[in-house]
Amino acid sequence: MDAEFDEFDETGDADIESEGTSHRTAGDEALKHLIDNDTILIEGIMLPPAKDGPLTADKVNEVIDAYSAFRKRYGITHDEVARGCGYSSDSTISEWAARKSRGDISTITRRVNSYMERHARQQAARRPSQFITTQAAEMMGTMIRLADKLCCMLAIVGASGIGKTRVLRHFCDETNGVFVTVLEGMRPRYHYRAIAEALGIHRDKASAMELLNLIIDKLVGSKRILFVDEAHLLQQHVGCLRPIFDIARIPIVMAGAGEILAQIDADRNSGNGQLSSRCMRCDLTRLAMREGSGKSGRRAAEVLFTQEEIAKFFAMKQMRITRAGLQLMFKLANLPHRGHLRLVENLADTIFNSNPALSAITEREVIGALSLMAGDLADALLRDADEMFEAPAAASVAKAG
């Protein structure tokens, strides 16, 4: 991978200063790129302001023609557009597209025009988001396969942004599993309803026990893996997963923050151990950081993501990046409690969307995107990255490489 970066011109990295003023300048430049890029319409038609009154027939016809081409290009239905425009029936859009609408034609036209532009921008912003092989991902994958083989429960814990959801979705697709996400304050009945709906069962008024029985009937003998993301939000209700495991005899993979381990161990501490004894553990928090043996108060970096892995990430997203830009992304990816791989992906997408014609991401673009995303925290994050990854990071990269 290193040879791929030799051809890049790094002059854009050379004049980056450490002072906050330089960081703010980079942020201002990134914001200007975003504003300039936002003035260019992708799919929508330039329309006069609504305050100028109803649209002319020519403008309405121009949008209808653009909409016809838009539907063919993206393979989108009238129903999808209707929902995106806030209409309850697709007939509103289909009649408008057929030039037979009896409603407020100007309003419908403006909404459809806005929808086309939003949809096109979302598609343009959406970058490839495939499975990324990292040390953390490999550990999660190994434990998921083992849980599947042994048909047991597995708890995966790690900091936000480390890639838990990405890995769970990858293995859910690979194994034809069932994927659900726990929401804040979700009690067992609502959690069961989410699982039931993921299985194609819709019983809004069913009780928790009725839903549980429907879920078990659907899953028993299937050996499908149930993936539960943000499982720590179940809190004391995490035990509601046990009857599904016990009766349906399927593997259950739970992922979330570190609190889930305490929640699983709660019954063991009280002398029961019903849930704890059923769970394997994959604790990624110990990979993130450890206390260093150097200066007092200093912490040595234990890298979760090597520079090679970050480089592969950008290659997967078909984005070129200079050495200095890659090094800064590597540091930011390994900062504890700062988003990890999610932060890197958000920075990359912010850079791409602010300047799609950029030939290669430099350190300046990374700093500019960080300033947009983190605001006043950007300077502190950059200082943390420099301090935490001076000598210790160099040794870790050499060892990992």
C-alpha cells in the first residue's frame, strides 16, 4: 500500500502549522467549499421563489420532464416519491406526472423538485461502506463464528465508532441472521415487537408473552443468529433475551457499550448466574488504550487500527490520500472515545462532499473537515493526537506492520 502514496504531491501538507489560527483557516476553507458546492443543482430545476406566486406552465412541464428522467435513472416509484414529499397516496404524484392533477400544481411541483435534488445529493454522498478488516473486526468475527458454532450467547463491548454495527450487519447478511437495534428506554414488549417485525410478524397490540411465543415459533430449529445492537440500552431487561435463546436454541450476539457486561453479570452477583453462564464475552475496550510505563500521566497508544488498515479503508472508498493526511487519520482513528473508524469515515465523507473534485486528501483537508465537525474541540483533538501518538505510536505501527 505504501508505494501507492509515493506519487502524491504533498505540498498541500507542508505548510500546515500547529497554531489554532491555521486550523480555523482550514475549517473556513472547507466551509466555503461546501457552500460553493451546494449552489450547484444535481437533479432539481432552478425555480423562482415561492413568494413570486404560482409556477408557469413551462416551469411545471420542465420539472415533470426532469422527473420522468429521474425515475428511469434511479428506478424509483411514485409511492416512494409520494412518501418523500409528504403525501399519503401515490396518486397525487402519478396524476401530477401525467399532467392530470387537480390539486395545487405549484406546491406539488416544488415538493417533487426538492425531493429529486435531495435524493440525488444523498446518492452522490453515499460512498461504498463495505466490511473493513481490522484487528477489532477480526476479533469480533472470530467470536461471532464461535458463538454460531457453539450455539451460545455472545456479548461484544467496545467504544462507540469502533465498527461493531458494521461487523454485525456484515455477518447478519452473510448468515441470513436477524438484526434489531435497541432504543433508549425500550422495554421487553417493544423489544419483542422489534424482533417480530424483523421476522415479518406484525402484531402491534400483542402482549409481550404473545410476541415472545410468535418469535420462538418463527426461530425454533432455524439456527439463525439474532444480532442485537445497542444491547446495553436494555439495561435490567437484558434477561428478556434468555427465553428466546433457551427455547428457540439459536445463537444470540449482543453488542453495545461496556455496561452490558455488568448487566449480564448482575444475576451472577446475586447468586443465580442464569444469563452470565450462557454468555461468551468479546471485550474490545482493552484493545483501545492502556496505561503507559513512560512519563507520569502519559498513556501509551495501543492501536486498534494500523495505518495499513486506514489506507485500505480509503482504497475501499476509492479516495486517494497523502501520507501526512493518512498519518493524521490514523491518529484520530485511535483516539479513545472519539468515534474511532466512524470519525474517519465522517471526515472522509465531509471532505468528499465539500470538494468532490479533490485529487487527494491532504492533512489540510482533514483538519478542515475536523474543524467543521468538532468546532472548538478540533484544536484539543489535534493536540491529543500529537501527544498520544509521538513515540508510542511509532513503535506500535512498526510492530503491527
